[in-house]
Amino acid sequence: MAHLQWTAWRFAGALTVALMIFGVPGEVGHTRGSSAACEGWTGVQPPSPGAVTNALTGAAVLSRCDAWAVGSDASLQGGQTLIEHWNGSAWTVVASPDPGNGGNFLIDVSALAPGNIWAVGDYVTAGLEKTLILHWNGTSWRQVPSPSPGSTSNLLTGISAVSAADAWAVGYYSSDTNDHTLILHWNGAKWTRVPSPNPGPSDELAGVAAISGATAWAAGSSGSSPFAPARPLILRWNGTSWKPVTAPGPGSSSKLSSVAAISAGNAWAAGSTSNRAGAQTLILHWYGTRWTRTASPNPGSTHDDFLNGMAVTSARNAWAVGAFSTGVGDESFILHWTGSEWEHVASPHPGTSNDLSGIASISSTSAWAVGAFDIGGVDHTFAIHCC
């Protein structure tokens, strides 16, 4: 489930640019790391083919020996798609299309089966940013045509597939100075645009979670402009149309970067909330009737705590990942839901700046988290496994 923060990285070419929302101290949960079902996050680092900037932004896991990660590297053309596969012992780069002559970027990935995987993002050609959807058929990655309604920019940030004939992709587009929600649906033959609400002058969707043909969630933010204070935006698919659902928005500005769900009555959304003091984590929970805020840890010493990705496998197991600032650098950040509270779980920090942007899990004892870390001004791909 993709996050909104990492879209800024594509243009700035620096890991720290991803941390752009400033927030307010909020509810703080317990920060023990010992009771999580999955401890000891480690991993064999994946290849970083770009000379300067490499990042993984989304992950999908089919089994302990079969995982995928997507992102970008900045070696040529302002950016190239980057897709890597885990075979149980090592990560390898898998060839992927780059249709744009001004940059190609992947943000999220969703896997149904070893021969049916989707990845989304955007590419730039002739100065126009267009939606990008790639499909893996078990042998190769191919671009699949997708609508780009905006006259200046079109971006897909999240993908969630229910079946071979039912998948959703979300993001936003622009034809003026403001952004507008964009939702696409796959019916087994083609991607088509589905009407989606825009409650504010400027609205963006960052992630999507589909449960069935009758239930799906999309999350992001709504504000007066792309850079103005915002409030959380949550949309729900009821089998017929997308409708906005009221969500708490503490602080002067709050944005959701990811959403995950296991049933019609159990869903999570994560992001950050802010005011002049700094940023703090924001986690919302859907219990079947309304969205409520759940206490979550904020370990950052400078009030810069962000959540970018989320995954859930059961009522007692969910994950949220991001980064927090120590005042010297940024450290990777993993939270685990135990069924009663969110706990901070220890994770590696191999670089001077470290950011986790996506997570995928198949059980309480198996998950992959991906992102990037910086050493000497070079951003490297980052992947850690919990098993």
C-alpha cells in the first residue's frame, strides 16, 4: 500500500525530502519491542543499480521464498523503473519497461499469484506525467494501457488486486494548480476510470485496500492546495460507487499515506499529523461503524515521526513503517499491532538517513519492509525481513 511522502523523492533525488510534513505531538503509545510476534528484522540488501539515487517504495509477498519490491533508480532519463525479486536467498533485478523519456517511477505493487502481479506509478514523456501500470505474467513485465485524464500530471500511488478480474489503482491528477482524486478499475480486460469524490479544492489518494467486489478503501488527503494544510481523506467502495467517510484529523494538518484491511469491519490507515511543533504518527482504525484514532509511538527526538506504509493479516497482527528523526539523521521506524496496542519494534539503520516506505506481510511471523538509506550522498535500496 503506497505512501504519499515518497512521491517528492522522484523530483528532489534525496532521501530526506520524503519527510516533508511537519506535525504536532499527539497520542503516544508504548514503545517496547519485545512482545511483537516478529522480532529481529534483518535482510540481504537488494541491488542498487543507480549511481546516485535508488529507492524501493512498495512490496508484495506471496510466500517466504517469493517476494517482490518496486521503486526507481536515477541512473538514466531522470529515473528508471526498478523491480526486484526475492527467491528465498537473494534479491535480483528483473527487467521492467521504461516508456518515458523524462523519468519512470514505480510506487506500489500487488501480487495475486506468481504469474499475476501488478505495479503502478508514473512516467514523464514530452513534459507530460502519465499513469504507469505494469503487469507480470510469470515471464516478463509489460505495460498495460491506463487512463491519464490530467493535462499536466497523472500519478498512481496505490494498487490492490482482489482477483484476476477485479483490481483497483488510485492516485491523483492535475489539469490546473490543484490535484484531484484518480481511481482506476481493472475488469479483467482493461483499466477504466471510475468516478471518485473530491471534497476539497485539492485532493490526493495515496493508498488503496480492496477486500472484495463490494468493499474497498482508499486513503489520502484533502486541502485547499497541494502544499496547504490538509485533513485526512478516506473513500469507501460499496460495490456501486465511491463515497467519502468521515475521519479524524488532529493537528493543523493531517495526511494519510497508506490503508490496509482484512474485512469490511476491520481496516487501518496510517500517516502523520502536524502543526508548528513538528510531525507525529497518525493511525486510524475502522471498527465497522466509524474511524477513530489509535495511540501510536513517536520516538523522534525532534518531533519528526512519519508512517508511510501499512500491512495487516489478522485482528492481532498489523504493521506500520516509516521514519523518525534523531536530530542527526533519520532512522527506520517499525510499529507492530499486538491486538491491544501499537509497539515500536527495533529495526536496522545502515545509513545516515534511513526510511521505510512500504511493507507486506503474510502472517505474524513473516513480513518484508522496503525503502532506502543514504551513505555519502548516495541512496541505496533497503529491504529487511522479519521471520
